Amino acid sequence: MSNFNIKRFARTAHWQCRISLKSVLSFATGLSLGYLGIMFGWLYPILKGDKLLGYGDLKHTVEVCSLVYLILIVVSGVWIFADMGTKEQRIKVKMLPATDVEKYLVRWLGVTLGTMVVGIMAYCAADVLRMVTCLVTGVDSLGCTITDFLKMFFLNDNGNTIVISEHSAYTAGTDYAVVGWVIWAQSFYVLGGTLLRRYQFVITTLVHILLFLAVAAVVAWLPVDVDRAVADSGNDGAFYAAGVALCLVAVVNWWLSYKIFKRMQVINNKWINL
């Protein structure tokens, strides 16, 4: 069997979509309701008459939803093998007529690109429901915020792509370093979700927090004014380098995750998949 075959990969992806459809729909529905709850937190005082309509409040709501979406992208990697918790589920995956590369790539795309698409679709559904609610209740706020939501991640004022925020207070280098951190963090959750069999999210998050605290302690120890450093465009080269380094480490994490997946057996260690 060749290492990669596009037709075999497509069949594997189709099979994965079929068995995951119910859980994906449940996840999308829950996420959409979560977005809607955030939106109604802004809308409810207006409906009660306690507060006048303000565009700034609506924009703040979009920013909160975009933060939820960003966190979702980061932690989604921990679910890469969430459906392999039992012996029967492991046998089913291991017996698939596909190579390990094809099976891993299907799951990797599911927790990266798939999560991004589902998150955007859930927001679109929530925004449509918000507009319908505004129309029914007579609140003068029927404007669509989907484009504003997307601009938070993909566009800035000049139309350039791949920045964190539409109105970033930091330099381009700082923004790219943050993007590098997001990519690394997602890969770290993928690695944690692959290596661990129990409490994957909890353990990976605790380790992530400890690493963050360690880096923060080192930065605080350095004789550097952090606020000025991140706002100084002269430091862009260092931040670009940091972003590239984080992306390279992310590739290593994904590679290690694949290697662990290749070594997975039907019966593994109680705590780890080795």
C-alpha cells in the first residue's frame, strides 16, 4: 500500500465525516447558542429599555465572540483522537483500509480547518438569529456583523491579511509573533490530545499555563520595558523571528503527534498512548 493515495484519502475523509456528523452538529449548535448568549447579553438591556443602542457595544460583543473563536481554534487540537477512547473504537480506526498518513491527515484537518469552518458557520447562524430577534422586537440593529467578525482575523484597515485584530495597537511584527503563538499552542494541544489518554484538556492546559508563567517570569526578570518593546517597530525583526521559531516548533509538535499515532495499539498504557 502506497504511503498516500488521494482517492483512499477521500474515502477516509468521507467515512470520518459520516461517523462524526452527529457530534459536529451538536458542537456547532452549542457554539452557536454560546455566541447567541453573548449577543443577547448586549441586546437584553436594550430590550428592557434600560440602555440605548450603541454601535460600540455591538462591536465589543463581536470582539468577545472573536476571542471565543480564537480560544476554540487553539484548544481544538486536543480532540484529534477523542473518538478513540474505547477498545472497539480503536479497532475500528486501526482496521481502516488506509495508511497512517491518510488517517492522521484527515483528523488533523478536522481539528484545524474543520474547527475554523464550523466556528464561522456557528457565528453566522447566531448572527442571523440576532438579526431576526432585532427585527421581531423592533430594535434598530439589523446590520450584519459577519464581515466585522472575519476582519478580526483576516483583514486590517489596509486590506492586508493575517493579522490578529482590525485595529491592532501593536506593530506588525508583534502581531505575527502572536499568530506564531496561536499556531504553536494549537499544535501543543494536538500533541497533548495524541499522547494522553485521560484528562487531555486539563493536563495540556495546566502545562501550557506553567510554560506561560515561566516565560512571563523570564520576561519580567529582563531589564526591558515590555510595553515599549512591543510597540516599537524597530523590534519587528526579533518578533518575526520569534513567530517563525514558534511555527517551526509547531511543525515538530505535529510530527511528534503523528509518530505517536503510528505507535498507537488497541491496548495502550493507562495514561498515555504508547
